[in-house]
Amino acid sequence: MSLPKDLRYSEEHEWVKEEEGSKVRIGITDFAQSELGDIVFVELPEVGEEIEADEPFGSVESVKTVSELYAPLSGKVVEINEELEDSPEFVNESPYDKAWMIIIEPSESSEMEQLMSAEQYEEMIDED
């Protein structure tokens, strides 16, 4: 299982990557996609929408189930990965590169400190 060390992680299995400026990129982890199985549909918010930490911002549908995506941070959506509309399988193939889901401008910088390091996230999923 892949777990990049330069990312932060949420308890709901989202990853967060700090971008240039004040933006962050968000997706779901390799662990999450492997638990879900083959992804067939991804629903994302609209650009300009405000999302709240720990609240749903979209969903992923697999052959097994539909799972909500929970925002690891609060902020304004500035970009969505439109490629996922036509190629939801990217979530399974490349969860950290091709399958990023949204880019936001966070409204609370302190929320980033509450996310887990790769080591902390790995410990959490090993306990499950």
C-alpha cells in the first residue's frame, strides 16, 4: 500500500497536499480505494462552493457501495478534477496523482495541524 510521507491524512481516509500559495489538494487514500473496490462514479462539489471540515463534500460509488467523502479542512473549492467524471477508475489506479478530487483555499489554517502524518495514519489503519 502506498502512503506518501509528504501528505497529511484524515481519520476519514482523505489525504491533503499543500500546494503553491495557500491552496490544498485533496483526494482519498490508497487504503480507502482498496477497501471500496472498483470505483464507477465520483460526485464532487461545484467550484465556488464552501465546504466544512468533517462534513460530506461529495461521494464515490464503487461496485460494492456508495461512500461519502468528508472534508478534512474547511474552505472554498477553487478547482475540481473533471477527469474523474469520465475516468472514475483513476481513483483505483492512481489515488495520489491522477485521482486528486478537489483543490480548496482553506479558511482555517489551524485545521491542518489536526491532520495525521503518514506514520500516524498507518498506525490507525493497522489497528482496524
